[in-house]
Amino acid sequence: MNLYEAIFVRKSVRKYKMQAIDQTRLDGILHFAESLPMLFEGISVEYKIIDNTEQNQGLSGTFLVKAPYYLIIASDTSQNYKINSGYLLQQISLYLTAKGLGSCYLGSAKPKKDILAGLQHEYVMALAFGEGDQEVYRTAEKAKRLPESDIAVYKTEVKKPVRTLIKAARLAPSSMNSQPWRFVVYNNRIHVFCKKNIFLSSVLSEIKLIDIGVCLANLLVAAEELWVDVQLLRLDNISSTVFKKNEYILSIKLC
């Protein structure tokens, strides 16, 4: 199974066997993470895997999932660093799925002080992972997602690969399953927006940007699988426009 195939079977796993994973596999996960290119150039990130197999350590917070391991990502605070972090974490999550391991995003969890003190950059988010105590796969049909018509507006007839990109993006996980992404789709470009919601807390509002990065990972992994060349742009004519319900993020040019 590759990353693209993992998009359609991944699910959030919240129950784990508290058993150790072979160090070679752990090293492979970290190597994969560290080999990922940034979505936006110039951002610096760091990863740390926390071993939680022998005692509760490392993380605390509301809705914390008990897992044998936690992977945390920290980043400098350059522009778009949260979108970039979500983009990286989702690819790691897909990698874990492809390797038969479960994972779950921990939006409200925080590392303990000693871990934070050892980070060079600002903590962004953690990913619980390990051998699942339940099935780590599900079919795409069982994913609780908004219908495609609610998240994408097709302005022209588009080719099948373009629709496949949107189908992959639609399956992305998000905090509280909020699914904030919205798309305006043409045959040669996709404009990406984030839904505004005045009722969201400031914390969830910030996490939305990580969610957008997670969604972009699915879309761009699909583009690579389908041999669709893409270029990320931010168009002045759209960014200067105020939208009532959505915030413009970027545009994807399909070459």
C-alpha cells in the first residue's frame, strides 16, 4: 500500500495495544518524516517520538488518547507554518496507515514542560500511533464526511483526475470533523478556501489552518499518484477580495 491508497482506507484509531514497536520501524518512521519536503520553502521543523509504552509520560490534555507512542512536530513560526505542519503530519499518518499502524491527531494535547524545554521550535501538534487494538482501516464509504457538493463548486466540466483530487481531499480528517475546506474548481486550477465560523473558539480557529494543511496533503499526494503537475500560487485578485463565508488560502495550478 502506498500513501495514495492509504487516503481511502485511513481512519482515526483511538484504542491501541500498549506494546513496543521494533526500533527499526520507529527509525523508519522518523526517517520518512525528516525526508519530507516543506509545502512552503524556508520553514524549519523538528520531530520527536515519545515512548509511552512503560509509563504515562510526555503528553497531557483533554481528550488525550492513550497510545504507545506520540510523534510531535514543532516548527518555526514563519508564515503558513501551521498549514505546513498539517501537510507534513498527514503524510506521516498515511505512511503509518500504509505500514499497518493506527494513528490519531491530538489537537488539544500538550507536551509536558521537560519535552517543551528540549524543543528548538514551537510545538504545533502531536500524532498518537501504534499497533491498533481495533481495525486500523475502513472503506471510504464509511467515512463521515460532507457530500462533495457541499465542499466543491465546479465552474467548468473537469477531467476525471481533477475530480479524483477533490475526492481525496474530501476524505481528510479534521478537528471535531469540522471539514473547513472549500474548493472552487476549474479544469486547470483549484482555489482553496477555509470556511469562516464565528462560533469557533480561538483554539479551534487556529487548528483550522492545520486542518487545511492535512487536506492539501491528501490532494497533493493524489496529484503525484496521478502524474498531475501542480504549482501553488496566491493570487492577488482573490486575496484582496473579502468573502463573507470563506477565507482564501491559495490556488493550485494544474499543469
